[in-house]
Amino acid sequence: MRETLQTLPHLRRPAAANAAEYWISPERFARRCGRLGDRFVVPMPATGPWLCLTDPDDIQCVFTADTNVLRFGAALAKTSPHLLLLGPTGLTNVDGPEHLHRRRMQLPAFHRRV
């Protein structure tokens, strides 16, 4: 059986209550969500529902997915201030070959020996 957003467990609370608890008491929010399993949906204001994954294999699939399928930069541009803070060419705001090129340009700075 293939799961869809509609068939996954949902946190049954108003979106505003979820957002408030997420920011005010993240530990309590995580415990509340922990009862829902490895895949679940949390209604959130402004951004729409969040698909939450806790299984390491699911998370690995997301981070190794084809960037033509999952466009993380495009999603962040819609749901966070990254675009305003880092500009349209910031590493988190670009996808595909442009993201890979910019990421490779920054890697040497993190591999210097002290």
C-alpha cells in the first residue's frame, strides 16, 4: 500500500497551536508528535501541512533524492526567510547543478588543517 498525505497520521490540533508549541516548547511538541509514528503530518499556519519523517531510511531518501524531483531551495524560498537573508543565489536557495557548483566552491574552506 502506498501512503499519501491523507492516509498518514495527522496531529489533530489547530495549526496555530502547533506552531506556538513548536516555538515555545519544542521538546513537548516532539513528544506529542512521537506518538504518531515514523511518518506523519502536522498542520502549520502560512506554510501548510508539514510532512514529518523520523525513520533514518526515509530521511536518507530525502537527502539523496534527485534534485530535479525534490527542489529543497524552491521549498525554502516559499516557507522561510532564507531568500531575504541570503539572497537569491545563496546556497540554500538554489537547486540542481547550480547548488552543487556553489557547494563545491565552499567545501575547501571546511577542510583546512589547523
